[in-house]
Amino acid sequence: MASVEVNQKAPNFVMNDYKGNKLQLSDFRSKKNVLIVFNRGFM
């Protein structure tokens, strides 16, 4: 698992949304804020 230091840019990663569509962090590059929620209820 990669770690990120304070004030360091987050690495690009790919994950699936709740519908199974692939998303990557770089898709949101033009956005000011990105909120990622990991819900363990679906596991």
C-alpha cells in the first residue's frame, strides 16, 4: 500500500464505482475537491 505525506499529491489510481464503472483519480484533475468514501458494507 502506498503512503502519501502531507502536502504531497495523491498518486493516480483506478477503482470501480458502485455501478462497476472504472474511475481513476486523474479523471477529476480539473475539480477543486474530490471526496472518496470506502463503504465496507458491500464486502
